[in-house]
Amino acid sequence: LIFIDVLDWSPEEAAAALGKSISAINSLLYRARKTLKENREGRDSIALTEEAEQMLLEKYLHAWEDSDLNRLGKLLKHDAKFHMPPFPNWYQGRSAILGMIKHFLFDSSNRKQWKLDRFDANNQPALLLSRRDGDDKAYELFGLMLLDMEKGQISQIVAFLDSRLFPFYSSQL
């Protein structure tokens, strides 16, 4: 599933990499897709309404732009995850995520360091991050975040800091 649906490999390439036959790969792919669909159907009952999702996204956006760790913490599930592909670092749990944000991303001397713009990517809420290094500086594109939400809180943040994505996404704003 990851090779074919995420990395866009052909079944032949996946078969060669895994040492399996193409028919075995197709069978595995079918079962993986079926399992994902079944698990997703079970999560629909905890999905937020569009209005609740927009309110949560708005609160998150303002807390981030205000560099307000207390408000951010209230929006994160206690077991939330934060990933930054392709970096191997990932953080799990509200306190680990807030510690990383405080240490690496928020500059206490620069209150309006961040500007976030909303859009959808990968069929989920996303935020384009722009950052400036001082009050008299212009905002520069920094990254984008995809957010998963459950039961009124952020359950996962995936941050992409790849500048090659910016020309595409900045044209969407």
C-alpha cells in the first residue's frame, strides 16, 4: 500500500522490492485497502462536523500566530503526534510537542513571528506557514502542516518543510 498508493510505485516495482510475485502484491494491496476502508468507517462516528472543524482550525491558527503555547496545548489531544517528513524526528504527547515547538519554533522576542493561511491538501485541513525573523521583516514561506482532528482536538500534525512545495501551494492562496 505504501509503495503503490503513497510512493506511486508500479506493482512490478513493489514486487521486486519485496521479493514477491505481482499477484501477491495485488492481493496484499487489495487487503490493505479493504482494511483501511473498514478502519476509516469506524472513525466516521468521531469525525467533527464541518463547522466544528473550522472552529478548531481557527483556534489553532490564532494560537500559533500568537505563539500561545497554553492555547495550543488545550487544542492538542493528550496523545497527539507531530511528524516532519522526511526528518526522522517525531513527537508524541502534548508535552513533547509543546516542548519542541517552544524550543525550535517560537521566538519569545517576536510575537508576530508566524502567519498561517488555511487551505485543503490531501483532502484534509492544512495550513501554510510563513515566518519572519523580526518585526520589520517580510514573511517568508516556511512550511505547511496537515492536521487530523478527533473529538474536538488535534490528533496529528504532519509538517512539511520542503521549499519545493511552495510554488504550488502559494499559488493556491
